[in-house]
Amino acid sequence: MDIRDLARRFGIDNRVSVTEGRGGLVMVEVTTDHATAVISSYAGQVLSYRPRGQRDLLFLSESAYYAAGKAIKGGVPICWPWFGPDPEGKGRPGHGFVRNRQWDLLGAEARADGSVRVSLGLGDTEETRAVWPHAFSLGLEVTVGASLEVALITRNRGVAPFDLSQGLHTYFRIGDIARTRVFGLEGCAYLDKMEGGVEKRQTGAVTITAETDRVYTGVTGPLEIDDGGLDRRIRITSTGSASAVVWNPWAATAKAMADLGDDDYLRMICVETTNAGPDVIRLAAGAEHRLTACYAVG
Ligand code: TA6
């Protein structure tokens, strides 16, 4: 659809504008009394969430790709319908196939509490069924207000169950990785991807001093990123998830990634709300699963 048509259909005076962004991608820009946000309709990805008077909560790489078929490095990428490598080992792309695909913009709504909700969606097509042979509808609701809420809603529109792993692969902007701690995972078991997925147990807060890639399991409560560098705490509450991923590429892997700056690992941390590791959802025919995360500066 033409960008002017989208702007006419979904624009709301002083609240929502639909613009053409980098790479010609359609961006939804949201302004509320509490915060601003930018959402890309390509990949269904929140790229920026900035509460008034604060630096952006989200990290977005300055070398990110904005091009068809490529994932955008930063913000809240959607990993779906599998998290990580192809679970069937068929060589399909890591983290599924919706983070590098055009989504449909479905709605924008100014709500009574002053927040704005933007809805996007995707359904199965011949092309998606060639990669993943299931009928589905996938919805994304992004609510921008004093907090940022992201809800990813999967409906099985087929006649048989399917297995779903997924993640909100959120990149948080931090002031200094050396002064960052993640709370809420104390005592949880985790699969250490840096050591072939061996199971370990977290003691104390998570700190990052080397490349880190962990799937925490049995996650029940809220998480908190204590960012000493920017002197703020980011609180993450979630539903529909019993696992969380903590990732930082550290120096060598960051350097090897063309879409990440060499020093970016010092200023970002991914703390991801997931259904990953053993936390796989078997979704019955006709059933729906909601994975939600809410981010707020505490
Ligand atoms: O969520 C952690 C992770 O799966 C890591 O293993 C690392 O590969 C990262 O995501 C980034 O993946 P990407 O494919 O976006 O470069």
C-alpha cells in the first residue's frame, strides 16, 4: 500500500504519523505525553522507545541494515516461530522468518489513558508455508505510554497442533556494560550456549565480563536491569513466558558482525522474553498464545 494511504488511514493528529524511513521502510512514529516511539512495519519491530527526559531504552545499531531479507540489529526483533537455530536442522534461518519480512499495519488507536496502541499482523502465505507448513495468524500490539508494552499473539489456524518457540529479542541501551547487573534470575538454571548448552545455575545478579549467551529456565518473576552508567533501572515484566535469554556478543563477536559497531557491546545488552530451550509451546488447533513484555524505567 502507498505510504500516503497508510498515513491517511492510520495517522492521528499529534500522536501517530506514518513516514518513509531508512531503506524506504514504512515507520510508525508515536508521540504521547509520556514517551515517543518508532515502529518499523518491516519486521514488526519497535526501534525506539524514549520516555520523556530519558535516553532511549532501546539500543539500535548505527550500522543496522534496512533492507528486504535482512534483520534490523536493535530495538525489539521478533524471533518466531522458532528461537535460535532451526529446530529441525533443515538449514532454515536462525530466529525464524518474521524479523525480515514485511508486516501489515492493522491499526493505531489513541487510548483513554493517554497511551497509543499500534497493531500489526502477518498471516501464512504460500511462501511462509513453503518454509513452515502451518496456517497461522500472528499479531503484534505495541502500546506506548509511561511504559512500553509489546504483545505477540500467535493463533493456530490449522487443524493440527504445532510447536512454537519465540522471543522478543530486545536490545537495551545501557551506559556501561561493566556497571550493568541483571536481577531476577538468581537461583535459575541456565543453558550456557558458550559451552555447548551445558546446564548451570545462576548465583547472584548477572554481570557480563565476556561473550555471554544464556537461556534461563524456570523464570517466574520480573527482571530488572540495573544500569549504573546511565543511572537507571529498567523493569521487565512478562507473561506467557517461562524462560529468558541474556546475550552480549563482547568484543570479538561484535567486531565480526558487519551490522554492529566494534564497541557497541559496551553499550547494549539483550534481555529477552522468550519461549526458548525447554520452554516450547505446543499450540493446539484453534488455540492462541500471548507472549507479552512490559518495559519501564523504575
Ligand atoms: O539471543 C541470543 C542469540 O540467539 C545469540 O546466539 C546471537 O546469535 C544473537 O541472538 C544475535 O543473533 P542474530 O541472528 O540477530 O545476529
